[in-house]
Amino acid sequence: MQPVKIGLMGLGTVGGGTASVLLRNGEEISRRVGRCLEIVHAAAREIDSQTILDASKVKLTDNAEDVVNDPDVDIVVELIGGYSPARELVLKAIENGKHVVTANKALIAIHGSEIFKAAQEKGVIVAYEAAVAGGIPIIKAIREGLAANQIEWVAGIINGTGNFILTEMRDKGRDFNDVLKEAQALGYAEADPTFDVEGIDAAHKLTILASLSFGIELQFDKTFTEGISKITPEDVVYAEELGYRIKHLGIARKTDKGIEMRVHPTLIPERRLIANVDGVMNAVLVKADAVGPTLYYGAGAGAEPTASAVVADLIDVARAMGSDQENRVAMLGYQPDAISNLPVLAHDAFETAYYLRLLAEDRPGVLADVTRIFADHDISIEAVIQKEPQKDQTRVPLILLTSRVIEKNMNGAISEIQNLDSIEGEITKIRMEHLG
Amino acid sequence: MQPVKIGLMGLGTVGGGTASVLLRNGEEISRRVGRCLEIVHAAAREIDSQTILDASKVKLTDNAEDVVNDPDVDIVVELIGGYSPARELVLKAIENGKHVVTANKALIAIHGSEIFKAAQEKGVIVAYEAAVAGGIPIIKAIREGLAANQIEWVAGIINGTGNFILTEMRDKGRDFNDVLKEAQALGYAEADPTFDVEGIDAAHKLTILASLSFGIELQFDKTFTEGISKITPEDVVYAEELGYRIKHLGIARKTDKGIEMRVHPTLIPERRLIANVDGVMNAVLVKADAVGPTLYYGAGAGAEPTASAVVADLIDVARAMGSDQENRVAMLGYQPDAISNLPVLAHDAFETAYYLRLLAEDRPGVLADVTRIFADHDISIEAVIQKEPQKDQTRVPLILLTSRVIEKNMNGAISEIQNLDSIEGEITKIRMEHLG
């Protein structure tokens, strides 16, 4: 069979990894697929002699437009990242009748609807396995492996930087800023860590997972996002004492009222497999009606793990590009005419359990006042721990775990409790999920 | 689009589950796939009024041949189990130009080569996702999701009954026979538990995983199999003290000398995610060159989890049946003309680390004699624990952990140690893998 001709845009970490994997494993891939995947054109900001591509066989350019306009190219791989010019290049490639593979989560989360519509009209494929959880084939699992199921919820550790920080905080009792600095030194975190630690990167991925799971439009702007920068070592310790771990989860859940899409620190029972996913590793837990819970674990970033997903997409596209559009896997998992308009819930309509930490006066009656307010708001308390006062302190930390409650109710209760004279400072509120 | 017409053979646990899932989730499936999957003909040993299928729409028969000979049927689903008549029915269905979906691991492990060859010649597809690890889409993950990689090894908990027994032994200090009886009462284990506890069922699945991972023929007869019936509560406790758990693993590994295929009890570090897969759940850990380790976890058996995989296959076949054979995923993961003849290693050539338990005389010099023999065989000792003598005993349990060694060397050392006067009874030998 004819080789499939690939145009590569971006020769940075992931682009370099993709080229390496294609070259090193070319023979193994041919044994599986029955044809070759051949890079014929590559664009990078700086083309130098260090590239692993052989300039006698591959056209090299510093202008990515050359790649999308090359009539020889069957599939364009976009590994530039960011919104622009990635969006314009991808749309141009589609206009030129080329299939596209991308690892760009931000692009898909924000401009996916526009891109998929253009691709659908032109009859080309846009594949993006590498955009969510790096090397874990989670998009394939949800879109194909679990296609028989109604998905109930998805919960994922989908940002390795955040998980590294929380793992270090727990293992070594370190505080957030201290570990963040180390993560930056190790290259796990960017100089501006906002995307990772405030949950924006995870929200991009969760937006995609929610659409794939429930057949809704991509709606990044409706994804609730709360970062991990306010998590303290004492919360990590108290959670541990209660049998929980704090993870930065992306959660998408289908309820009677609509879809919850939320990224936030979450207490989860330590016995759950996903609670034991440590360091920079990612994992996605999917609860579906027929199969029950399934979990997918692996490296969520890095040159070759991401390349593994990019090349898997190339292979899929190589197989599917000769088939009729109606026989292809729908790009967003559901047929374009079957997208649902289920509402996305605002955060005050979310239902979760809570971990609460209060600083309370150490005298009789305080707990009674607090629990009375919860009862008035129909909130059950599952556990209470009162810690010893820390030295020179007249207030004691009071830890409460609640049952599941609508966030609006919880916020009402909290603001009443906050007004009690016996309570000092702000109440710490961390959501809790049993993932059962 | 036209509905895809399905003939179902077997309406037992998995057959009933498949019918349930197709009926309940039909609408969701159509939203994804853009067409309907319709059961038009079903065979069961006893057709009674209890079936969930509507006899006014579905032809019902007690003769499975009616299904494979029905010209209306596009895809035959074989959920009868066992070797015969499943083999003959599947071959007949292929001869009649029908695609086949099966959950039958024994059939694929033993007769897969014959079946795939017939299907290849006839241009039809045989899909078998449900044959390995039930609802976990592990075949799709290896064959498609990781297709860019060279796979180094696969290690799986692929028999839920065995994992339930080992989990109960560890959690509650119970012994093997005691838990087995409970598993039988709960319906997790058969009246004759040999298939599960002696590792034959796991070996069927491992045979398939090895072929998918390395592109070798299916060679069930060369898979080494050791059961869990000799594992004692004390070994479980000693393993725990050393930071390990005992799991019944199926392991396929590519080495310089050939392929290892082995099912046996294995000590693995408790910090590994797969060590925390408990009860009847399954998990498969795959180590591949580009992506590194990935893990897939879920229910390995049961009506609807297995149905989830069967229906996912139906959807895949519905999509692929209109395409040219060369654009389909190869049935065994590799193109038929690219199957490798790498040798499968005999068990005395396996390389693993070991946990050893000896009953030794409690006097100076015994440990020196034992460790001298290991040194003579070039085996490094990583840890030694000498336990207190149990009451009324003059011998003490001696636990040793070794480095990785070829099994032949280990057996040589063990038979010499066994001959020492200071050593009583048989030496317990459990393989150990770090899965790093």
C-alpha cells in the first residue's frame, strides 16, 4: 500500500517526540497497519541541523503554511499549541482537504465546534487523542470502548503538575509554594503556573471529556474551575486522618437537572484506586451504566507519551480516511445531528459532599450552634473532629464532613456560621466525592 | 442508514446482558453511531416466555445453526462458550459471509488461528474484546491506542475469582480453601474451580494478550501456568511485612531470547497501582517504549460489563464492515503476513526475582550455608528475615528475597539447599516482579 504522507507543524517537545517515535517504531507500526507513515514536510520556528529529520527526504520550512498548502500531504499534525495561529492553520488545512491530528487541548476546548463543523463539511477527520491525558487512550476508550454505555460521570486527574504538587505536599508535609518552586525547577511547571495550578488546563480537558461522555457541545466557558493554591498542609493531614486524600479532579456528571462540569480540589477515599495515582501521572475514572467503573492510568504529558497518542491518531486516520464519513467514529463521539442541549449547571446547583475546617472558640455550646445551622439547612454531618488547640491559640480547628448537598444550601449555611462570634476567620471548604 | 442486523447465539448471563444493553441503550448508541443495532434472530437452549426479547420482532430458536444460516443476519454473536459447537458455529457463520463477535476466550486462545485465517480469506471480521478482562477495553487499547509503541511487557490481574480469593486471604487472614468455599457460595467460583484457581482461564486470556502485544501466533500450549491453591496465609502476611502483595498475574514479556508467557502467583510492591486492585476486579498494566506504563482497570466478568465489550465490538464491526479489509484493524493486532516467529521460552528460562520461605534449624551457620549456595549460583539476596520459632517448633521460618535470576539457576540452588540437613520440608518459592 501507498505510504501515508504526513506534514508536521512544530518540532518542539511533542513534535520532536512524534518524529522520534515514527522513525524508531516505523517497522513495528508497518507490521500492525500494513503501510508506512512517512513525514514528508515539517515546519519549525528554527530549522537547524540538530533536527532528527533527514533533510534529504523531508522538506523543512520555518513557515507552517507551507505544510498545510503542500499538495503531497495527506494528514497535517498540529503541535504548535495555543490558539493562534494554530486555529487558522488547522482551518486552512481542512479547507485544503487534509485530515488533521492535534494535541492542542486549548484549541479543541475553545474552537473545537468551529473546527469539527468545518471538517464535517469538508469530509475530513480531526483527531485529538493527545489533547486529553497525554498517552492514555482515554478518548478512544470513551468514544469507542464504552460506546454501548450511558455514561454517568467521569472524574480525572488530568493535570500532572497539580498532582505532583499535591503528592509532594502529602508525602513530605511540604507547603504549596515550596513544592511549586521545585516543580518549576524540575520543568514540570511553567514560569507562570496559572494554567496548571488554577485548573485552566484541566478545565480544557474536562470540557472535552464532558462532550465525549454526554454528547453536548464544547462549553469551556461554563466549566467551573477552582485551583489548588489555597490547599494547606494541615488540610492534607486532616484529610489523611479521616481516610481521604486531596486530589485536583476534573469531574463531569450527568444529573436529572443537567450537566455538572467542574475542576476543583476534592477529598476522595484513600482506598479508591484513583486516590493512589501519584506524582505527575494522570488517571481518568469513568462510571457507566453497563460496565460500571473503569479506570485508565498513564503519563499525561511528556514528549513520547504524547507522541504515542499522536501517532495512534495518525494510524486511525490512515485507516479511516478511505471510508465514508458515515462509517467513521464521530469526531465528538456523537453524531453532529444528535448533540443534546442539556443545560450545564451553575456551580451553586452542584451536589457534592464537603470537608469543612473552622477555627472555633474552645467552649461548650459552639458545636451545638454550628450543627444547628447545618440542620436548619438540611445538611447532615457525617463526621466531626475537634483538634487540640495549637500553642498560644484559644481557638481550635474543627473539621466536619457533610453528606451530599446542593452548593447553594451549603453556602447559605456557611455564611451563617461565619457570622457566629465563636468562629474566627474564613471557613475552609473542600468538596468531597466518594466515587463509588 | 440501514439498521445492522444481529444474530445472537446464547441467552445466558452474557447473552441476556447483551440483549438488555442493546434494548436499554439503543437510543444512546444510535446517537453515537448514527444507526441502529437490531437483534433479528436469537438462539437459546430453552426458549421460554421469560426472554426479554420481543418474539413478535425477533426470531427465536433452540437451534443455533438457524442463526448462522439466516440470510438476514449481518453479524453473529457467539455467547455459548466452550470449544464445541462454538467453533463449528463460528466457522459456519464465517463461511456464510457473516461477521462474528465473541466473548469466548477459550475458543480464541485455542482455535483463534484457524478462525482468523478463515475470516481473513472470506473478508469478514471476528471481534473478541469481551474475551479478555470483560468490560475493560484492553484489546482496543493494545491494538489501537498503543499501536505506535513497541510493547515490552504486559502484566494483568485477569481472573476475578482468583483475585477475590487472594484479597480475602489478605484482608481477613483466611486460608485458601475457606475463601474458595465462600466464592463458590457467592457464585464467583464454579463447582469445579480448576479453570479459575489453577490459572487456565487466565492463561487463555494471557495467550491472547501476548499475541496482540508482540505479533506472535496464539500458543496456549506454551503458556506456563501455576495456580494459587498453595498460597498460605503466612506467605500473605510475610509478603505484606516486606511491602509486597501476592497477586495472581498473567505476564507476557519480550526478552532478547524470546517471549515469556506465564501465569503464576506474584509478589508485587504494594505501592504499585495494580497491587491495589482488589476483589473481583481486573486490571492490565502495559509497559510500552513510547508511552511508558499505562493501566486499564474494571470489571472482568458479569452480565453487563461483558455485554459492554460485546456491544462495543458490534459497533466497531458495523462501522468497519463496509470498508476494505486492508483498512481494518488486523484481527490479531498485526498483519497476517507480519506475524513473528520469536520463540516462546520454556519456564526454566524465565527471569524473575523470588520470594523464598524455608524452615531452618535455629543455630549459627545455617544462614551462612544457605547464602553460600545462592552465591555459588550467582544469585544475589536482597533481603532476609528470620522469624521467631513458632511454639513447640525447633525450626524457624527464614524468608529471602532474591534479585532477578534465570529459573534454571534458581532451581539448581533450591535443590542443593533442600538437601541441607538444617532445612526441613519443601521450600516455598513465589515469583516476584517489581513492575517498574
